[in-house]
Amino acid sequence: MLYVVPLQEELDLNPLPNDAREFKKMPKATCQMCNKSMPLQVLALHIQVCKSSDSASSIEETEVQFVSESNLDEITQENFPSESVLPCPICQLKFPVDSLELHASLCGEQNLLESPDHSSFMRNDDSGIADDTTGNSSSPQVLCLDDLLELLAGRVNAENQFRICVSRDNLLERGLKQWQRQKKGNPANQLKITFIGEAGVDSGALRKEFLTEMISGIEKRLFLGQRAKSPQYSNSDLDNGLFRTAGEIFAVSLAQGGPAPCFMREWCYFYLTTGEVDVSRICKDDVDDVEYSLLITKVEEATDLTEFTDEIISCGYTGALNIEQKDAVIRAIVLHATFRVIPMLGDLRKGLQLYGLLDILKEHPSLCKSLFVPGQECTPDADYILSNVAPEMSERGTSRASVESKIINYFQDFLQEIECGESAEDAAEVETEPSYLTVPRVMQWITGQGHKPLLISEQKAFQIVFKFDHDCKVRMPQHTICFPIVSACTNTVTFPVAHMTTYEDF
């Protein structure tokens, strides 16, 4: 056993200072709390000491009182001298000068939140948010009719085409058949029209002309009535799918610049939007079928209802046939005449599913009503056409400019004469003709469309250009007659001036 004698009597256990020579060659690090540099080996011990000293110093700090609206009122005047207390300009309570500004800001916010106007405003905001969440969050917000039409136009597949090649002869029937027979295309695609035997390329004008003729033809072919109409009862048309095709054409017309089918009765539109019949909306004036209209007239004038027993019973009436029950009999006839066309409206709704139009009708029935129910006049008149004419005239004061002004006046007189019916001997006979002349047809001849543009952007850009040809006899000295030349793609008509010196020549 060996015994080692200690070299010193006592060992110094105190830690070496950070600048001791023993630490000179050791790596250094800086404390992030006190920013002191020290050897890396003693940093862990220093951090513990540094934290404890920091917490101790925080305890010694002066306690801070947080003032809020709840405890601000507890600060009384007893703690402050009277000269340091002032009234709040809002609630008129007295508070210390140092805390008065804070109280006034909180007091104003509290009064605003408690006011009835502000609470109603918040309820309106909340209800608006709730309404928005119930709808389709991915669909754009529809605020007006223009937004709705833009939404439909954006759903058209412009990358692909739905081509219809049709003859102008018997355009409605041929158009309906060709629409149904298209297997390669889809009505959701961009509609392209080709008229057989014509070299025109559809840049939009032919499509609008086709849709204008189809909407007008469907109105006369599948609907009955005067200004507001209801579907015609026809099992053969229903079985052939014509009403569903008509619904698709309505959707395409609204989405691709055609006219709106604004000729339906209000109860029919209500069924399109809801799929239900509101009996309270139906009256005897809604009966468009001639057979049942005559029966209603006979019942109203009859003194003995037994004369029409078979007709009345066929309408579903099972009550007593006497004068006292005349109103009930008429009501039964009205409901029978309207309810029997529900299958036609049901097929029409199926066609309106194109572009999601049916869902839009359900969400915005009041906004879409003007597109289906007669109301605001969308048919152009003479004043509308002349107000959108942009003539390319010669220099003012020249003889050519004078002649051009006369031709414009001739055109205006011609349109107004058509409106007044002076060009027809009998207006009733004219309306039975398939090609009778009207102001919308004149506009369709020039532009391809016989209706006012639906979109606001199209309304602003719409114009008809008048050009004047003064040199036709110079180019062709031997000819004796010329006709106006129309370019529907550019809404332009060129008048041969030399052949329109008088209104009769025009």
C-alpha cells in the first residue's frame, strides 16, 4: 500500500473565472441572455444561474395594473385628487385624467356594439354570410341579369363545336330534326351553323339568325296564346322529344347570343323554376286552348249546364250540374286545361338542364323571370334601329352628303311605315303569311338577329353601319338595277345611291 502526501492542505473548489488562463485555448460561446462570453464547457452551468437571477429580478419589478372597461369603473375618485378627475365626454362619468383617454375609447366601442343600428347591421352581415354558404361557393356571385348571362356564356365549351347543317326551307322542322340527330357533337359546345347552298362562314351572325328563327318557330309551333303562352297539348310532339329539344335551344340561345324565349305564362315559368303547380296563380285567362276557352264561354252564358254534360265530366268535374255550381265547373275546366300540359313543361325542364340553367332558375327565379315571361319589350322598333346607326357619310356640305341624308330619311320612313301597318292592306292577313315584313325582320336581314342584345356589353357595342355606293354605274355602265348589299357579320348595309333617288325607288 502506498500513501501519497497531499501537496497542499486545502483544495480550492471555487470555479475559475471566465478569463482564467486555463480557458484561453478552449472554444468560447456567448450567453444569449446576458451576452457574456465564456468557455463552452461552463455555458450550461452559467445558463442555470443566469435564469434564476433573471426570474428573481422580474419578481422585484413593480407590479403593473391592467386596466379594462370592467375594472376601469372601479377606479374611484377617492384615489385621486379632485383636480385630476374629468368627466368622460360620452358617458359623462368622472375618471382620472391618466385613464380618461383609454376609457373614452372603450366606452365608444361599447356604445356602438349596444346600439340597435349596429346590431342590425351585424345581423345583416351574418345573414348574408349564411346565405352565401348555402349556395355553391365555387360559382360566381350573380347580382344582376348581366352576371347571369355572363355565367351561362362562360359555360359554353368553345374548344369544340356543335355543327348544324340545315336548309332555309322549312327551317324549324329541319332544324329540330338536325338538332336531335347530331351524335358527334354536344349542345354544350359552340354552335356553328351552315345553311345549305350558301358560302357564308359562321362567325356569329349565322348562329344568331338560326337561333332567332328557331325561337320564333318554337313559339308558334309548340305554344298557344297571344302575348303570353302555354305549351300546346300534343302527345306526338312529346313522344318525339320536341319539347326537350326546345328547352336545349332556349338554353343555347341565352348562352350564345340568341333571343330570350320571353313568351311564357307566369304559371308555366313558376313550374319551370319549382317543378310544382301553384293553383292560386291559374285563372280562366290562362287557358290558351281554343276548345276549352269556348267551353268556358258557353258555360258562363248557359242557363242549363246539362247541355254540356259530357264535356264537363271529361274535365274531371263530379259535382252537381246546376247554375249555382257554375264557378266550380269553370274552375274544373281551367285546371284540366292547364294540368294536362304539365308533361310538356316537364320535358322542357329537362332541356333547360343544359349549362346548369335549370339550377340557376331555381336559385334566381325573380332575376330570370324577364327572360321567359313577357314584360320589358325586347323587340326592336324603328327608333331603336335608327339610334344605333353609324353612317359613313361624305364630307358635310357636298352633294353626295345631301343624297346620303335623303337615303337615311327614306330608310326611317320605311321602318315607320312598317310599324304603322301602312304597307299592308289588312294586318290580320299579313300576320298569317310566313314571310310578312316587320321591323325585327329588317334588323335581322342586316345583322342576323331580330332582337335587342341581352348583354350590357353587347348593347353598348351594337351598331349598324350604313355605307353608300356612288360609283356602281361607273363600274357597270350597262346595268339598270342594283340592290343593297348586306354583311351580317359586320352589321353593314351598302346602299346603291344611283338607284335610290326617290322614296319609291328606295
